[in-house]
Amino acid sequence: MKGVLNRTRNDYTIIIGCGRLGASIANTLSDQEKNVLIIDSNKDSFRKLNPSFGGLILTGDATDLGVLKEAQIEKATLIIAVTNNDNTNIMLSQLASEVYKKQHIIVRLYDPERKDVFNGSSIDVICPFIMSLNEVTEIIDMGTVEEVIV
Ligand code: AMP
């Protein structure tokens, strides 16, 4: 994380997108007894949450400012934008940073070429493509791939 996140009892994480990643993060934070709210435009997505999930859920399109207000974004200490749409994630993370002045934001981007949008910003970007590429390269470099068939 680019900034130091000091966890306190006032922690309040908003996760946007209850896909596999968003739901897993929400379940983990809930297990750690953190305050968490997860937003998704599709109420069926919340089925991915554990039955023991102790956070809040909010059905709605997170690009709607009314939904973010309902989520009490002004109180959030961490925003995680993990919808399946890079444009939405970029827009939400920039809104959280520039309008709501959030210090801790994590955004997922599928398209590695769009990562540069965040150069010089305090927003943390996770890019599954780059992570996978790095892992594969590391495995190859370690020499555990004995034979490459072409
Ligand atoms: P996945 O592709 O499994 O990571 O899931 C992404 C999730 O993001 C899905 O459950 C979508 O319904 C959700 N999603 C996509 N766009 C929005 C949006 N604008 N607001 C809230 N949730 C969204």
C-alpha cells in the first residue's frame, strides 16, 4: 500500500463489486471483525458472501452518487474498487480521491495499459495480468520449468 494505513476501531472499508475478489476481501475483513460495507448493482452477487458475513450490503450502482452517500463514503477509511469494469473502477477511485479526499484506495484494473493513469497518485493499483505475468516469469527463472515444448 502506498500510504501507511493505521487500523483503528474507526476503520470503515467500502468494497465496490461483490465478485469473487470483492466477496473474498469482504469475508476476510468480516472474519477479522472489521467494519465493512460491500456494494453491488446485482443483489444475486451477495450470495458469494459467507453466511457468517457480519458487514453491511448495499444494492445499487456505485457510479450513482446517491448510492455512495447511502454507503456513507465520507466516513470510509479505505475504498476498494473491484467491479468488473476498468472504467468504473478508475472513475470511482478518482472520485474517492479527488472529491472525497480519501487517502487509502485500492483499484483493480484488468487492462495493464491503463495502470499508467495512476502514476504519481497515492492510489494502489492491482493488475491480475501483471501479477500473473510476474509469477510465470519467476517460475521460469527459477528453472522449475524443465522443458519448453515449441
Ligand atoms: P467479478 O467480475 O466476479 O469480479 O464481479 C464484479 C462485480 O462488480 C459483479 O458482481 C458486478 O455486478 C459488480 N459491478 C459491476 N459494475 C458495478 C457498479 N457500477 N456498481 C456496483 N457493482 C458493480
